Amino acid sequence: MAELITVARPYAEAVFRIAKDAGTLDQWSDVLGKLSLIAQDPLADDVAANPKYSAAQVQQLLTELLGGNVSDEVKNFIAAVLENRRFTVLPQISSLFETYKAAEEGEVEADIMSAFPLDDAQVAELKTALATHLQRKVAAKVSVNPDLIGGVKVTVGDMVIDASVAGKLSALATSLKS
């Protein structure tokens, strides 16, 4: 996985610079999201890897799948990705681009893991508390993990806030062993 990120980084950085300079971050985000979904389809991967199809033919197919009306920059990006045989790296390019975009917009993504499903009000309350603590906008990705027993575990970048029962029990066990 680290290798794919390493390969994806120059593409994501280049696209981000182009999008930032042109003020088209949202449009590129949409395009890269769609290309990422396409690249994750095994059939699309087979077509892109098949020597029977030229890079130009695959580019035309991808352009049509994107709706047909794409900018020259998008066409050039697709051509570069295909010519360098980086089709399978599109999901990582998209992910890195979203990370750069969020940082540019002063936003961080928080992974909120809860022992039980959270309603919208609870998620909003957590996002508000995190935004106040981090002094940034927070986008939340919520998941449920019954192994937490109760409470929540929040991950933002390399910061982890473990307010789960399982986390407290683990900390208690560690302190008893000391």
C-alpha cells in the first residue's frame, strides 16, 4: 500500500496544483472520485491492462464514462496516467487529492468509531467539540464497532482520542500490570 501512495503522490500533487491555480478543486474532486470508482471495477482494470486497446482508446472510454464533456486538463491527466500504466493507482491519487484539498480548505477528517450507531445530533455534537478543540472544520466518517463495548474512539490524522470502554479497560489492565 505504501508503494502505491508513493507512486500516486506526484500525480496527486500535480493535479492539486493545477486545480488550486484554476480554482477548480471541487470539479477535480468529482472527476477523481469517478475515476477512482471506475479504476476499482475489475472489468475496467482488465480493459486498461489489455494490450488490445491503445491508451487513446481507453482514454476515450474513460472520457465517455465521465460524461464526455471534460476539460483538456482532465484529458491530459488521463492520458498521462494511462501512458505511464498507473490506472490502478487512481484510487490513491483521488485519496491524496482529497487530503490536500481538505488541508487547503482548513478541514480535517475524523474517523469516529462508536460501539453503537450514533444519531445525527450526536455526530454533530462530536464534530462541534472536535472543531473547537482542533480549531478547524471537521468532516466525520462514522463507523460502528461493537468491540468498543461503549463510548467512542476518534482518530484525526495521527491523534487518537479513545473514550471507549474497551480503551479504558485496556488502560486499567496496563496500569495494574505496572
